[in-house]
Amino acid sequence: MVAMAMAIPLILLVAFGQSLFTSPFFKKVSDVGELKHSHGYSIKDNSLQALIGSSGSALTNLRPSGRVEINGEPYNSVTDGGFIEKGEQVKVIKVYNTQLVVTKV
């Protein structure tokens, strides 16, 4: 009985799946259009680049990753190789993906 309850939806999906995904209804409810860069969509956050050279302090121990405060805002960060204790002064030397790379001042 359980096997039949699992098999029937699978059979229906195989039989009608192609027509479901090409139906006007499915296109209407699933179409978000193109996510173009010219419309403001981007996967890269360029605002972090402006923080290079800025100084701040470690909110947590960085061993080697943790949180820092730069210009009053918290950010995820990693060190350039060493450990940095909470409260020590840091400087942003580069940005890697969505993390700031910092060094001890």
C-alpha cells in the first residue's frame, strides 16, 4: 500500500512532467525574468572593496576567522595567517569573497 502511494505520484510526474514545466501556468508563476547586471543584479559585493586600508578592532578572537568592527559596523573576517585576540587593533589589507582579510596593527 505504501509502495503504491509512492509510485503513483512518480508515475504521474514522469507522464505529465514535461507538459507541466512547459505550460503557460507554470511559466506565469515561475518566471522572474532575466537577472541582468544592468538591472542592478550582481553576485559580487563591491562595497567591501572600499574598506581596504581601514582600521578597526577585533570583536572576537580571530583564530584565524572571526568578527571585526570597521567604522562602527561588524564584518566577517580572516587574518593573513596569525591569531588576533579580541579587542586588538586590525587593518583591512584585502577582500576575499565576502570576508575581509585583516592584519594586526
